[in-house]
Amino acid sequence: WLSSCTWMGRSRRLAVASSDCTISFYDQSFGTPVSRIDHASGTPLCMSCIDSAGTNNGSKEVLMVGDVSGHVTCYEMTSENWHACDGDSLWPLPCHGNPQAGQPGAGKSRPREVLGEQERRRGEERRGEERGEQDRQKREKDRKEGRNRGLMEDVSVLSSKEPFHTDWVTKVGFVSELGLMVSSGLDGVINTAKLAQSGFRKDPPIKLHKKGVHCWCWCGNYKFFASGGLDRQVIIWNPYTKKIMVPLQGHNAALQHVELNESNHQLMSLSVDKVVKVWDIRTYKCIQTFTDKALQYKPEDRITCAAFDAESSSLVLGARGLSLWSLNAKESSGQKAQPTHRARITAFLYNTVFQQVVSADTAGTVAIWCIHTGKLQFEFRHAHG
């Protein structure tokens, strides 16, 4: 099973986590992995990558990984960790030992350096046979299965002795504006920490949810966090005081994803019953609710992933298929809005039969509007004397 993936912008590689406790890296060809890491602390569940230039740790990439044991591990990688021979199944020798490995034509001819290296390896195998048949069989098995092939070398690892959470880590990320790494877990706790050369400087845990936390997001314009989980509510909280600003209630099932559309001042929340709510973050009111019934998601009838595309202002939902929901707000033409009534509007309603909007004002005028064009079709004046 694949549990998570993230894009590494500096090295231009896709990091993919799987249930066999490994993290594989793919280049733009998306063929065989070019390298991998054995994540020893448990099955990785969530990942995020940042350029550590924003953390004052130099020009490195930091891959943050949360796992089932509650640990959060950071792998610091530079260009020296990527070799020309990464992922070459025909030539397992490292490129710093064989400069031609991984290059075009390397598999057609065998240089003398490679032949000399093979002779040295045969000698080591013969000495291994003398040390015991059991050791030889194990080494031969490892060589055939390729367990040690493609492992990334000299990776700097930052991790804490104690786990960040007492249950599964559900999301981990980095907020550059605060300089904090943020993680959430099924223990109902949100943790923040600063990244340093020596390790983590963990802050006191934030306990705002009664049950497990599935998701969180950061709003840079309004300076708040939004988080949700098993308690079926979105909690807006202040990162400086660590206190709740306002809870957003309305979902009937556990929340699994929250996203922000800051350009339109909107917060989107998705629950496990496929209900999406759109909130106005200026008034904290729900302005839209819809359910994705277009696709029957399998094997379970639920949405398993969601993402927001800021360029097209669209929400993408999916499991085995994808569903696109456009959240574009109608842009103003730049002209000043013209008054539609001569007096204060007191009421309006929508006529579903003729698809018209009917509005009335205090002067007794009743106006009929076309819902498609927004133009006035006709009106009654002094309808009530």
C-alpha cells in the first residue's frame, strides 16, 4: 500500500511512502525508483517537504515524515545524496566508485575498473565462504533481492527520543511564516516545534480537540490555524495564544480534510460522508454545502483525498476517480453597481418554475429578474397602494 507522497521541488523528485516502511524517490521519468530510505520507526503515514533555506539550515531539503508510532522524523538531503547511478539495476556499484555507472552505454561494455572491482568482490565472497556457509547464503540472498541496492547514503536524520504523539501521526508540515513544524495525530494533540541543527525544540502540546485530529491548515492572511477531526467540527485557533477563536459546527460526520481559498476568503471542509462545506472566514458563516454524488467511490463509498488548485480556484476530490468543483467567484467588471430599487428592499424569493427572482421594496414595487442574465424583465409599482 502507498500511504503518502510529496513533491521535492529543489531536487525535482517525487517521494512516495509505502506500508513496507520504505520511502522511494522517483525522477521525472516515473519508472523505477532512483533511490530509497528505510524508515525504521514504523510505517510512514504522512510527509511534507520544504527547502531548509527558510529554516536557516543552509541550502538543503528537509523531508518530514510522520508514522504509526507517533514519531516525526526529518531527513536533510543535499545534491550530494543523489548519484548518477541511483536506480540503475544493471550496475549496483556506487557512482563514486564507478564514474561511468548510470551513464548511457554503461551496460554495453565493461570497463577495466569494473572488472577489477568484480574480482575484488569475488575474493570477498570466497573469504565469506570460509567464515561460514550461513553468512554466505545470507549475503547471496541479499544480493539477489537487491535489498541494499539504491539505499540513499549519508542522509542527516533529525528525530526526537520521545514520540511526538501517542497515536498515529495524521499530518505534518512546515509554516514558514512562523518558522514552525506542525503535526497532528489521532491522540487529539497538535504539536509545534522549531527545527535546529541539533534536533527539535518542541513546544508544549496544543489540546483543543476532544478526539483525534485528522487535518489542519494555516491561513497566512488572517493569521490563524483551522483544524478538524473526529469531533466533527472545524476549530479556528490562534497560533500565538494557543486558544480557540471560534468553532465551526455543522458537519454530521468526522472531518478528513480542510483547505483554504484565501483569495476568495473561503475555508473548505470535507467530512467522511462526502459533504463539503464552504465557510466565509470573515464572518465564520457557512455559505455553501454540497455533496459529491456524481461518482461512486470504491472500495468504500467515500472520498479518500482532496486538494485545492489555487490557479483555477477549483476543489479536486477523488478516490478511484476525480471530481472537479469550481469555486470561482464572479469578478467585478469595475463599474459601480447600479441600484435596482428606488427604496429599501424588504424581501425577495426565487421562482423555481420560471427561474426568476422576485424582489419587493418599501415603496410597494415588485420587480421580476432573470436568473441567467440578471436583467430586469418587468416590475409592478405601487402594488399595495
